[in-house]
Amino acid sequence: MPVEKLRNRIQGAIDRRLDPVTRVLARLGVRPSQITVAGTLICLTGAGLVLADRLVLAGAVWLAGSALDLVDGALARNQGQVTAGGAFLDSTLDRISEGALFVAITYHFAQGGDALAAAFTAIALLGALLVSYTRARAEALGANCKVGIITRAERVVLLGLGLCFGLIEPAVYLLAALSAVSVAQRVHHSLRELGANP
């Protein structure tokens, strides 16, 4: 089964599980954008905890804040409030929260004198941005670009678990490698979709 189809199945299963929660939130008048902003603030708190060298707590907070990224989308679909503005806000704040965490991890390694890990964290951040950018640019040009071995969801899990279990350095190396592969996959796929010679 292609990775994107598996992701769609998982997303559908998560939406069904979140349906009771989103119904309650809808009755309370909570808007998807409020959930998006709350999740971002929690994720930024996680980045701050990395700077304070509280890595396990940072991982837990990061995963909790990122989980709200599932809720805002499900709430928007439940309320019929899926809008271009909401998608733009969600994507922008995702990049901010993820970038802040990568910067905090880079600082953590730099403070510990681990230049190689700090450099690879910067590479992983660049890879994360390029994975998102290649899809956004390709789709703006009319291509369908959901391919790739790793997306934000997998990055969130790897970063969170890496922090929680003291494995952030290998997690960063793995993210750098998988992001490079994903960028290559998306570039190749998009060039074929857009009629260029890959």
C-alpha cells in the first residue's frame, strides 16, 4: 500500500476517534483557529523547555501541543469550516513551532559542545522546510504532491520520542536523512507531474 494511502487511512481513523471530542468543542463554540493557536503556544513551551535542559518534559509537552494539530483539523471538518485561511494559518504556525523546536535542539547541542549534532539539526530543519515547501510549490503549480517517506506527522513523533527517551541525537540524524529522501521523492514526482524531465 502506498505511504500516502496509509496516511489517509490513519487520518480517517483518527478523525472518527476524535468525533465525540470535536462535537463537544463545537457545542462550546470553540473555533479551529483557537485550537491551532493553543497548540502552537504549547509547542513553543516545549521548545523553551529544551533550552532549559528539561528534555523529557519538553518531549511530552511537544507531543501534547502537536496532538492539538489533529484536533483543529478534525474540528474544522466536523463544523464544515475547512477554509483556505484556516489551512494557511495552520501551515504557517506548524512551521513556526517546528522551527522553534529545531532551533532549541541546535542550541542544546551547541551548548554541550556537540558541533556535529548541532549541524545535523540545522540540516534536519532545512529538510523539514523543504519537504513542506516542495509540496506547497508543486501544488501551487497544479501538481499533486503528497508523496514522501516522511512528513510533519512522522517528524513530530520522532522528535517527541527522541526527547522523551534520551535519543534526540539519533532522532536528528534519522530526520536529516529521511527528509533528504522525501525532498528528492517530491522533486522527482513533481517534475514528472509538471511535464519536466526528471
